[in-house]
Amino acid sequence: MSAADIQIQALILVPACAVAAPLLADRLRRRLAVPTVVFEIVLGILIGPDVLGWASVGDFLGALSDFGLAMLMFLAGYEIDFARLRGGPLRRAGAAWLLSLTVALVFGALLNSDPLNGAFTGLVFTTTALGTILPVLRDSGALPTPFGSMTMATGAVGEFGPIIGVAVLLSGNSPTRSAVILGAFAIVAVTAVGLARRPRPAWVGRVMRRTLRTSGQFAVRTLILVLGTMVAAAVRLDLDMLLGAFTAGIVSRLLMAGAAEAEREAVDAKLEAIGFGFLVPVFFVVSGMTFDLESLLHRPGTLLLVPVFLLCFVVVRGLPAALLAPDLPHRDRAALGLYAATALPLVVVITTIEVDDGHLQSSTAAALVGAGLLSVLLLPLLAQRVLGRSAPPEPPADGPRGQAESW
């Protein structure tokens, strides 16, 4: 079969993997809560060049994967309600992340012969998979509690902080230039937030309601425009698109804050359908297809790095989060540390960027992603056991919001 045929075949196999992933996750749910993203990556590995060789990534699929990455970060920002988390939880979560960042950068520099590349690698250990832990918190009823607020704040900072780190450390700019560029983007972001918080004219609400279930889709198109504008601003300022996409999600949430609950829920469902029904699964399946499985399996030293990196996630990210939550009982602090150390989506994102920029070997990236896969398989389950639950209950009939399970 020619390379062109394999790329065309991928246009069928990638959506097929996206369909199979939630089915597999649902089958295992009663025994073990495995996030859908794990199956998306594993199935991508299976159909990719290193295993069955049924599919490869061409220009079109690569472009769709980039759109999926942007939508993933947009929905991450859209999920976070900073108004609810501000104050003590956000301050403590921020302090814990800064401590994690310091330890991670030093630790990464010591592990790598090139201290700069090691520092880039260390950034991976500061991430938290907020979307992975949200369904567990929501299903167990812990989300409205002080523990839930602290865990949400920890996850929010664990998403936002690494994105800022990517923008600064992986931009190739000097610290001074990076500070100036981030300041310029901050002005753009603050301006966008200010505009989003202003009362909207009555005609905007009328158009949104009239087109909510027609081909006009005014509200959804407006939010996609916000996404494109913020990504363009970030790229224009020589920042990574992740920062623009994440900020666009925050701005879009503020834009929808004044809408009626029924309208907001309808728009949320449409965004989730675009993101988690189409674009985001493409990104994760393609990430699996480009996963360097051969290096991971054929180099014993690389394979041994997987449990080592998993331990690094717990020590570098989880331990500071647990230590800086003194108001929680000991069990809750231990569970918070395990949740904080759960990482995968941003691990895939950051390692992909680092490999493309030549800062990280593909074999090391494979070990990091492997550790991320283990973290989402093991750490939330351990956290539930620490809290006294062996597994999350079955969701209610209407189910949790789509994005939580998809991450």
C-alpha cells in the first residue's frame, strides 16, 4: 500500500478510533474508571506506524490535529470559573505551583546533560489534568466542598501555569523580550476581558436566541471568532497558540455569563460537540500515531524511566499541593496531592512542542507520555481509595458534562 493510500485510510481509522474510545471506557467503567483520552492515545498507537502501520499522518490530518489542540486549550479555559476560586484556594494553589516549578526546573536540569533542555523537560512535571479529575469530583459530590474548591484551584493553576511556562521557556526569546511580549498580550487579554464583562446590547440576546437552533448559530460563531482572534494575537506576538486559545476560553466564559441558563447550556453543548465530538479526539489519536513506541520498548533504560517519571509527577507536583493545603484533613491533603499529580493532556502537548523544537528526544517524550498514561489510570483511583471510595459511582441519567470524561 502506498503512503498516499495509508494517509487516506487514516481519514477513516482516526474517526473509528474516536468512536471506539468511549465505548471501551464505558465497558470498563464498573471495574476501573479509565479516561477516554487513554484509549484515544492507545488506539492511535495501535493503528500507527510502530504497530499495525495502517495509518500515517498527512498534511490534512496534521492540520486537524492542530485545530484539536487549540480547541482543547480553549475548552480548558472555558471550564474554569476563576470568580469561584479566587481568594485562599487560588493563592495556595498558585504558591504550590510555583514551588513545583522551581523544583521541576532544577530537577530537569540535573537529569539532562544540557541544563536548558532539562529545564524544558521539567516543565512537564508541573501540569495537572483538570479535565481528567473533574468527573470524579463531580460524580462523588465533592465539587461543592472545600476539598473540591481546592482541587479545582489546583487543577486550574496546573493548566494555566504550564501554558505560561510554554510561552516563556519555549518561545526562544530572551527573558526581557518574553516579559515585554507577555505584557503586551496581557494588555490584549485584559481588554478582551473588560469588553466581555460589559453588559451586552439587547439585540445581541435576541439574535442569539433566534439562531440558537438554526443554521445561523450566532453565539457559537462569536465564540469561535474570539478563539481565532486570541490565537492570532498570541502568534502575532511570537507566543505559543496555547496561551491564546486558553485565554479565549476564559473570555468566552465571561461573554456567556450574562446569558440565560438554558441558552448557556445549549451553547456549551454545541462547543463540546465541536471540540470533544470532533477536533480534540483527532489530536489525541494523532498523538498516539506519532508516539515513539519503538524507542520505548527497545531501549530498557527508556522503559525504566516510565515509573521514575510517574514518581516525579507525585513528588514534584503532588507533594507541594498537599503540603500547602493546611486547612484540609490529612486524608484530603493526600488525595489532593494524588489528583494534582494526575497529568496527561498537557504532557502530550508540551512534549510534542519540545520534540518538534529539538529540546527533547522522542524516546524521553515517549517515557513521559507513558508516565502520564499511568498517572490517569492509577492516581485518581488511589485518591478515591484514600478518601474512602474505591471507584466513582455511575453518573446520573443526564451524565456529567462531556468534556470532563473526554480528557
